[in-house]
Amino acid sequence: MLATTLLHGARIGLGYGLGVASKRYGAMMSRAAGGMAAVAGVGILTGVL
């Protein structure tokens, strides 16, 4: 339950940061944020992080 909460909080933060940075970097930031969120999610759910 805690891992899910942390993952959602991280995604919300990344979404906000992406919204702020999208005016300048656009698609590159979107792909990077999505990749980082996926790797972090797998790490949290498998117990590595």
C-alpha cells in the first residue's frame, strides 16, 4: 500500500514538472519522465528501492 502511494505521489510530481517544462522541452521530457516512472515503479514493487 505504501509503495503504491509513493508511486502515485512521484507520478503527480513528475506530471507537474513535465507540465512546467513542456513549453521548452516537450516530447523529450515526456519520454524521459515516463521511462523514469516505469523504472521506479518496477524497483519499488520488486523491493529493490
